[in-house]
Amino acid sequence: MLELKQIAKRFGQKQIFDDFNLLIAEGKTLAIVGQSGGGKTTLLRMLAGLETIDSGEIFHNGQQVPLDYLTKNQLLGFVFQDFQLFPHLTVLDNLILSPTKTQGMTKEAASQKAKDLLTRLGLVQQIDLYPHALSGGQKQRVALARAMMIDPEIIGYDEPTSALDPELRRDVEQLILQNKAAGMTQLIITHDLAFAENIADDIIQVYPK
């Protein structure tokens, strides 16, 4: 369980959050819904260590931890809205890059883990392809597999259905529901309330200031 209390984030004179509270329960899927400018993606980036948390308190499984705890412990795996796969690397190399560079995992162990994840996600046949050869739905699953390679406690998705056609949107929905059924803790950032209602245990709506 992850709890954020009185979290504040500022960009110059602009204040994104002020005394913001959030509880992410273990094994649950939480959706944060709102239009652009509400700070949804900034929140996810803070949890992933891509933005600093300026002030507040963080509790992990009931114990208060430092503000940089999330980053140091790679607590959250980030599935970017635009996937951000390295175009010059194969699917396999995209997956093994982080664990071999940041966690000291051997290439052999990382490759086996990647193959297991791709098999689970129905992508093992694409293991040697480059991102340009993948469909949008396949890129989404590769991005999810990459996030899972570091064994995060939480998977965070930034607008996972943005710009997808209805069929791919259903595929993403099913993937999140499969992870939900498997007991994975998930945080979904989306503007799509109907999508959130289909996949989430709990929904928080945020609005621009």
C-alpha cells in the first residue's frame, strides 16, 4: 500500500498540487480521471521519479519513507502514453536494457525474464522485431512488459487509450483487466471516464486550477 499525504509540486510560480492526498491500495486498480491541466501525468511522473516531490509525506505499507524512496526503490513501472520504445533496439533489447543497466541483472537472466513476459502477453513471436514493425496494440504490450521487467509494486499507465481506435482500446482494456485479475496494483491516468469505469476499482477525478 502506498499513501501520499499533503503532497505539493510547484513549477516556478505555478502550483500543480497543494496538500494533495492519495491512497493506492495493494492489488487494486485506481483510475485518476480529468482533462488536461489537472496534473494527472505530473503525479504519475512524480511516483516514477521523473519529477521531484517538493514536499509532503509518503507512507509505504504503513511506514513513513523519504520523498525519494519511490525513485530509489523503483516502486512504479511507467507505461508512457507514446510508448517511448527505442527505435534502434529490438523488442528484446528494449526490455533488457533497464534491468541489466540499473539492477545488475545478467543479460541471460534478463533475456529469459523478457521471453517469459512476452509469452504471457502474446508477443514472443515479435521478440526480434524493431518497434516500427509493431502495431499500436503490440507497442502498448511491449511497453507494459518493459515496465514489468523491474518487478515494480505498481504499474502506472499514462493515457493508455489515447489516440487508439476502438478495437485497440478494447485490447488495452482487456490487458488491464487481466492484470487486475492477477492481483496487480495499477494506477491509470486517463481523460476517458467510461474507460475508467470499466477497469477501475476506484476513481478519482481531478480538475485544472
